[in-house]
Amino acid sequence: MEPKKIVVFIGPSLPLAEAREILDADYHPPIARGDITALLNDPPDIIGIIDGVFHQQPAVSHKEIIQALKEGIMIVGASSMGALRAAELDSMGMVGIGTVYQYYRDGIIESDDDVAIVFDPITHELLSEALVSMSYNFQVAENKGIITSNDYKVLYETAKNIFYPHRTYQRVFNESSLEKNKITELGTFLDKHGIDIKAEDAKKALKYIKGLI
């Protein structure tokens, strides 16, 4: 049987080397408008959408995803732009994977601001933190009794009000009203146990695709 042709759009959510360890695929940079249309001349069997552009240039359109789905291409979305589009188009057949997708689907988050980050265009190193990961980690800290529910609200609102390119844990700590001892304890917890939920979702999506081939 001929191997399936797989194209995955990925960027800062997961290092390319890690992605390749999970799934052998044709990896492309974060998806932008027109990228799926360009693939339809020689269509892949499966398209994975992890990362995409939001503000720098036009985002991938619903129309081109729907066209690809109509042509029988399986499209799997997770983590960032993929999660957002999957939540919007799962009724059309797009497959959503992971926590961020579920958050969008269930209306827990609604904006692309929740997953937007900035990264070094050469190394793809993260230069800011995604609000969705911050929120997730703050909730875990609350569940473990490190911070209170009111502390969580303060931290979340502080993070939300910081323009996404400047959103880092240190900036949130500096601008919040939390006591220094709580910030120290929370910082230690995040260093040891903090999770990049977008990276985890990216891995889940790649493993899901691998299970299809």
C-alpha cells in the first residue's frame, strides 16, 4: 500500500525536531491564507494544522479548509490556529484534538488572543507566553492550594490586559498585586511543573495522525 502523503503546518508550538520524532511528514511553516489552496494541485491525504499566522498576514480561511475537506482530504487541527479552526469547522468534518480545541469548542476561550504569541522567526524560540497555557497553569496552582481563586482571577486579568507580544510570566508577576511570597512560590511551581498546553496538544495531534497511517 502506498504511504499516505501528510503535510503539517507547524511553528513555535513544538520544535520541529520533536515533531519529526513523532511523525514522518512534510513540515511547513505556520499556515497562512492560500497555503491549503496551493496544496490542492497535488493534494495530500492528511493535513495537520498546528500553528498559523494571526496578525502578521491574513489567516488561513474557512473557505479553503472547507474546499479541501470536500475534496476528501482529512484535516486535523490542534494547539493554536489549528484548534481555533477545528472548533469552527468540526461540524464540516475537520478533526480537533486536545485541550485548546476543547476550550474553543466549549466557549471557554473565544479569541485568537488566547493562543497568540511572538517568536524568533529564525529559531522559533518563544518570546512570549500563550494566555491559554498561563491560565491552565494558574488553575493547576489554584487546585494545589498554592494560590486562591481570587489570586487566579487577579493573575488571569493581569495577563489578559497585557498585549500578547509582551505577555510573560515575569511581566504578569510584576504587574499583579500578589504578595511577593506567593509569587515566589508560584514561580517555583511553574519552573518545576508548568505545562505548555499548546506543545502537549501538538504532540497529541501528531500521534493521532500517526495512528491513522
